[in-house]
Amino acid sequence: MKNVHVSILQLDVSDRKESNLSNLSEQMKKIKDFSPDFTVLGEMFNCPYDISCFKDFSESEDSGITVKYLSSLAKEYSTVLIGGSIPENDNGKIFNTSFVFSKEGKIIGKHRKVHLFDVNLRRETHEVTFKESIVLSPGNSATVIDTDICPIGVCICYDARFPELTRKMALMGAQIVFIPAAFNNITGPAHWELTMRSRALDNQLFVCACSTALNSSFTYHSYGHSMAIDPWGKVLSSLEYENGILNVELDLELISEIRSKLPLLKHRREEVYSW
């Protein structure tokens, strides 16, 4: 099997949805020659990561301009598009949702963030207080989607801190887990790389973690540092804080090779772990 091409788009986010979609369009032009099999965006890429914005920026699956725009881009560039996440409005309930589109522009799955980010963090001069549950409702399922390339898992940011979720996706057959995210400047330096490498290593699969870029004018400062990690836990490539693109090639045969030499999943003993 040929190597799988993945484009990770770490996008600047403004307080205007139209500008965010325009920026996405400009960045998509830059990956055309790479011809990615998969393209992934960051968490809340069309909206400031601010609970005061989620309701106003929210849109439905059926009539939202972002969903339609993502569909058209997936078709235009013939790429499976993991559309970061957006505030999804479903009959008045707001979810942090990642829509996934086929190369033909059809919705083939979606993940609603399961674990809501309700925290009060302080470190040196930095403080982050955030409570998604004030506005957002949680999703209730692990998400694995069959594509014509391979099965993929999708989770969103804080979801990655719960190893059970990624493990379930691995057991459901996911070979690549895509993680739209927006860690901050307290959790990012301490935990971002560690968390993403751990999820790849524990489950012996590829992880592609896509953040939004840092916008220092917002109250919430995204850490950036989007990266791709292989099943051995090795960082293949990464960005820093800026608006940018990461093009990576993934050799899916590495999954079976590593699992045969170090059969972690095979050696699991569920009877010991059950409560």
C-alpha cells in the first residue's frame, strides 16, 4: 500500500466566520500539489474559542454555511476532510462537533466532543478558567469512520486526555486518530506532546493532532504545535504557534509491523482491568 498523505492545517482564527473560511480556502490551495488523502483542521477553526461566541457562531448540519463550505472543499480537492470542529446547533442544543467528509463531499461521520473542558488552571503568570458546559452539551460515543483508505478515529482536544476513548477507537479498528484541538499556554507546554505521543504509543497507531494557531488578541491563547506521531510514539513533524501547514506521509504498514514485534493489544488482560 502506498504511503498515506495527510495535510494538517493550523489556521489563524478571527472573530469573523467569513474571514476564517476565506483563510481556509487560501490554505487549501497550498496543499493541492501534495494531493492529501486526508486533511484535518483545528478545534473551533471558524469561531473564537470562547463560550460567549459558541451560540452566535453555531449552525446546523443541514443549513450551516461552514458545513456546506467544507463539503465543497473536500470535493474540489478530492480529500477526506476532517473538518476540525465547529459549534453545531441541534434543535437548540450546542455541541462541539467535527464533521468528516468523503472525497465526494458527503458527510461520512461526525464526532461530538465527549469530555467538556471545565477547568480552572493557574501556573506562574498564566491563568485559564474555562467551562464549556455552560454552553455546550457533550457527545456520547467513540467515533470510528470507515474510509476508502483506512478506518479512522476522531476525537476533540480534551477527549485525548482520556485513554479509554482512544483505546476503544483502536479496538474498533482505527489506524489513524485525528484530534482537532486547542490546548492553551498552560497545558500545552506541559502536556500537549506528551498526551499525543502517549495515545499513539499506547495504541500503536498514528495520531494527527491539529491545533488552531495562536491569536494573542483573544482571551484564550491556543498553543498551536500541531503534530503527527507514528505508532512507535515518534513525532514525525510539527509546527510552532503560527498559521501553517504540515504535510506528512504515513506508512500504514508500520502499524502491523510494530504490533507484531511488541503485541501490546494482544497481551491485554481485560479480566484484570474490569471493575
